[in-house]
Amino acid sequence: MPPCTHRPAAQQHKVQDRRQIKINAMVVPSAAPECRAAAAVFCRRGIPTVDMSAPAGRGELSRQMVRACAESGFFKAVNHGVPPRVAPRMDAATSAFFAQAAPEKQLAGPPNPLGYGNRSIGTNGDVGELEYLILHTNSDAVAHKANAIDKKEPQRFSQVVNDYVEAVRQLACKVLDLLGEGLGLRDPTSLSRLITATDNDSLIRINHYPPSCATTAQERHLVAPPRCTAGGGATNIGFGEHTDPQILSVLRANDVDGLQVLLPDAAGDDVWLPVPPDPSAFFINVGDLLQALTNGRLVSIRHRVVASTSKPRLSTIYFAAPPLHARISALPETVTAGAPRRYRPFTWAEYKKTMYTLRLSHNRLDLFHVGDGDAGGGDDIEQE
Ligand SMILES: C=C1C[C@]23C[C@@]1(O)CC[C@H]2[C@@]12CC[C@H](O)[C@@](C)(C(=O)O1)[C@H]2[C@@H]3C(=O)O
Ligand SMILES: O=C(O)CCC(=O)C(=O)O
Ligand SMILES: [Fe+2]
């Protein structure tokens, strides 16, 4: 029986230390005995899956969630409670936007950093095989941008987006409260309160990936369409590897594959693990801020999207963020003699400013690591 691929938090890899990365579509570990015991949900298909309806009770649910976020920084949430019509309505509204001609879509751009963008990601030279919309989740900001996105029915578009944001915000809060309980926080709601503050800085991003040009050209015996580079490009990166900077990301996509997460295999080598698509589920990513708030106990997950060869991929990601002035500092319960404070306190505004100067793949949280001898006691979450 192969060993469990999930390892204790203390042994977590640092991406910059990784020895070898294998792209491994076969990383489907069968359940090892140690995996069956505490959380049978782990190791079954390689992707931690959490049933949010809590069949084994809330205590077990919060333990499973902490375990998934400490060992992988990632899990698939099923029976999540998001009303069934919310996501299909969002997909229909955003697909209609992407179906328009380029000049129409460009009215909602350029991404500065919000708005419509095509191929270029950020301002530091990253590119991917996608087009996208990034919106602030504030309803005034959505209403303003909706005028350029849906010129016929901007109010309807706003309503669909607001409904979606409200549903995924509730899911994110449920996850953060359960994590707060599982981590034994004195105030288990302190994490969710960061993202429900009226001036929270959360974003919604919709990514639209065309089918991979190289393979479709070969398959259909067509000449390469204009987007394809000479030679077709072997990797076809849709969205390059990165961690999400915010607290938590809630991702949903259509039935097209492409998402991959970087996790260690049985030998401890980091491998890109393909995440099988499931439009009925939400995928939860731990972001950099949650790693900092929990003093590294929960880990922000490195992920990427490889362009699919089949149909267009449509994904919608809610990035739950605190207000700009929120002070991010390790929660006192996560700082102990054995786990001294890892990151110096910073504001989200400071982190964001740094992040926009860096490439997508940068390990930006490392820049906030305390030097030897700097580590102090934990601080409460504060807003300046
Ligand atoms: C290259 C960049 C794009 C990004 C800002 C950054 O400078 C580094 C972080 C990137 C990222 C990744 C997660 C989200 O998709 C995003 C909206 C975010 O908050 O951080 C993007 C940024 C972006 O595309 O503007
Ligand atoms: O489009 C996806 O499925 C994931 C994209 C992503 O990771 C991001 O936008 O931060
Ligand atoms: Fe991401």
C-alpha cells in the first residue's frame, strides 16, 4: 500500500526549496491506513474533499478543514449550500460578455488593475492564454463597471454578480469560521470579520480560456490560428503558477479541466496535480494573508492553469480580502515557543503595493519573513 502523500505541517515544503517538479496525471494515491483514520476524505483521489453538510458533526468538519488547509492549502467543498441557480446565472452573464467582438469587450478595459484584460496578466510581463474580467465586489463598483460590460441591461448584470458575490462570501465566511474553530481561536469569527468589513477589498475575477490552439490545430488538421505562436508552444500555460495573495479564494469553473495544484507526491517531490473539473463544487484556496495570519500553520497553495484542449474553460474566482488598512499579524494562538512568529506585521495595502511590483510566480510572502532574532509574540488582528 503506498504511503499517504499528505505530510505533517512541520514538514511542509517551501516551493523555492523543491528538488524536482513532475507533472503527474497519475497521482491518485490509494488510501493508506494513516489516511483512513482521521479523515477518510483525504488521499482517496488526491484532492482533499470536504462535505460541508457536516455528516460527522461540526467539530469533525472543522478538524478536516484545518487538516486540508494545513497540509495542502486547498480543498474541494461539496454540499456547500450555495443556491443552485446562482452560478449558472453568473456563467450565462459572463459568457455573453466574452462572446462579444473584441472592440466591445475592450470598452470594459484596460485592466488597471480592474477591468477587462486579454493575455497580459498584471504589469510585469506575465502572459497567459486567456481573457478576463476583474471587478471589485463593492456593489457600487460592480454597478459602475456593468455599464461598460452589459450596455443593454447593466442592472441585470449587476444583480447577477451581486447575488453571486453574496453567495460565495457566505461560503467563505463559513469556511473561515470553521477554520477559526478548528484552530482554537479565542474568537473564531475574527477571520470572517475581516472579509465582511464594509470596506473589504475583495475581488471577483472571471477567466475565459480558449481551447489550446496547438492541439486543436493538430486534431482538426487546420493551420494554426493567429493566436498560436510558432511551433505551437509545448506548455500552453493558461495562467502561470502563483499563490493567491488574499485571505481565501473560492473558485468555481465549468466542466473543462486545466487547474493544477502543486503538492508533494509519496517521495516528497512536488508534482503538479490536475484537479478534475466539477461545476457543482467550489474549490477553496488558502491565500498568502491566511498563511501570515496563522503563522504558517495554513499554507497558501501554488496553482496554475494549463490550457485545455477541449472546450473553452470559464472560471470565476472570489478573492476574499480585508480592508486596505487591516493589519495582518500572526494570531496569538498560532505563536508559541515552538512556533515563533514567522512574518512581521504588515497592512494589506502594504502587501498589495509590493505584490503589484512583482511577477505572478514570486514567493512574495518571503519578503515579509522576520529575520533571525526578530520574532516576537503574536498580535491580535487590528485595523488601523
Ligand atoms: C502579476 C500579477 C497579477 C496579479 C498582480 C501581480 O502583480 C501578482 C499577483 C497577481 C494576482 C494573482 C491572483 C489574482 O488573480 C489577482 C487578481 C491578484 O490579486 O493577484 C492577480 C493580479 C492581477 O491579475 O492583477
Ligand atoms: O482560472 C482558474 O481556474 C484559476 C485562475 C487563478 O488562479 C487566478 O485567477 O488567480
Ligand atoms: Fe489563483
